[in-house]
Amino acid sequence: MNPQAPTTPQSGTVTDGSVIESAILNRGSAKVPLSNTAERIYDKLVAEDNKGEKPNEPAEPTKEPETTKETATTTTTESPTTPEATQEPTGFFADEGIDDVTPEPAPATQPVQQNQIPQSFNAEEQYIAQNIGQPITVRIKVGDSVQNVQAYSPANLPNGYTFENEHDRMQAQLGFDSLTRKAEQLQIDYRNQQAQKQAQDFQTQEDKDIQKDIAYLQRQKQAGRDGLDLFKTLDVNDPEFENDPAVKQMQEVLEFYNKENQARWQIYQKNGGQYRPLTYRDAFKLWRSDNPVVGEKQAKEDKERVEVAKPLAKANAGTGAETKQNKPKLGRYANIDQIIAAYNL
């Protein structure tokens, strides 16, 4: 039972209903039962009211607290068992819970310094600009004044600048070369990160596609068609998972899937053309052609066919041997008369 909150909490007082509900909730610690107290209060009120009422006027029936109705309604929480619940298949589909998993967002790259980046920069240029660090300080001469200017490249220097001496020129050149090498390394790092991310995204999506294909084949089997059996458990750490025949069959198809796609990739690398990988469903069909399903009825018919063919095979073998033994031997240059006499023609 969920008691209602006081209707006027800001006043600091509680209503009668709150007191009753609090008493019910704490009935285990009360010294006197609540029913006895209520009866005494009611008897007192009736005695006072009877002084001014007629003797033969019936008294109003006692009203039960409303909380008892709430208690009765909240106790029936069990739902009846439906026939559909008893007809569920025993086992687990491969894609159970696959849509409930929310992928964690990739950690954002923390830039070394947030520079003012033009909006026209693409993602790669933004990464380099954010991580290039501080510009170098270049000592130049503009007109008659000598200035210290911060710059990332000579393009950032003002027009008409010169170097006061060769030392300042060499320092500026070394500084710009250092920033250029750092920018090139940042470009390599960014492209490697992107390639890694694409590979991870592809692997994640491929795993999900395989899970969905396995679940599809499991539902095909449940519908009476050719497919895969349900798993006894989805816990890969459970010893029963590895010993499950359904898992072993799924693994055989997965090995065929990987082997066939690897062979196709090698052909694509060698000869070019378009790389067309198999799906897990396609791999199952090809695997099934090499591993056909033989039911009990088919196995019995095959065994009976072999038993029937054995006597015939023995008879044919005996006839062939006898014929071979009775075949007359003729010389290389035998004439017609000798052949007729040998075969009793």
C-alpha cells in the first residue's frame, strides 16, 4: 500500500488520513490496537449523541476506514498464467538483448590548445589546428621598428617585413620547419585514428549482422524449416555453452563463413574486381550443401536400400566370376572355325 502524502505539507500539520496510514504502517510498534481505540471513541460519541436523539431512531452504521479498501486492491498483484506462456520454446535466440545495448560514445580527443579555427576547415584540418600547440615567436623588422610576432608560418607575418640579421632568419626557419613536421605527424595520427575507428565500426556492425542472421536461422528452425537450434544459455563463461551442440554447429558455420570470405578477399587483392563478401545466411546455405540434413526416416530408408542391394551385389559378383572362368582361351591368330568350336556355336 502506498499512503498518500499530506494535503497541506506547507502548514506543518498532518491530516486524519495521514495519521491513520501512519498508524497502520507502524502497527507493529503500537502498544494498543487501533481497532480498540476507534471503538472507544465511537462509543463515546454515540453516547453523547443519544442524549438528544429519539430512542427508537437507528444509529448510522460504522464506516470502515478507506485505507482498508486500498489494502484489498493492492494485494492482488499476481497475473494469471496464460497458455501462451507455457508454449514458449526452451532456449535462447542469438539476438536476445542485442537492441538493448547502448554503445558507449567514443572518448573525445582533448586538444592541446583551443585556437580560433576558421569554419571552412574540415575535420582533419580542425584536428591539426587544435593540437598544433603554441605558435613560434619571430623577431622581424618592419620599417625602422623591430617587433616580436607570433606566427605558425611565414604567411602570418606582416607585409614588408625583413630580418634584422641572419640569426633571426635561421631561428624563424627552424621554428617553421618544426611546426610543419608536427602538423604532418598530426595528420598521420588523425588518419590512423579514423582508419581504426572505421575498422572498429565495421567489426561491430558485422558482429551484429551475424547475430541477427543466427537468430533468423534459429527462428526458421522453430518454424519447422531448415535452420539452427536454440542455445541453452547465452553466458559464454558457462561450461554448458561450449558443450552445447547448437553452439558447435553455429561455430562450424562461422568458420566456413570466415574461411570463404578470406578466400574471396585474397582473390580480390590479386585479380581486382569487386569484393563481394558472404553473409552468414549465405554461408549457412553453402555449408548445408556439404553437410546435408539426414532425418531418421531418410536414414532408415538408406539402410534398407543397402541391405536390399547386398544380395544383388553378391549375385552379380558370382555371375561375373563364373563367366570369366568359362570364357574360352583362343590364340591370337584363331580363325572363324576355331572361334565357333570354342563357343559351341
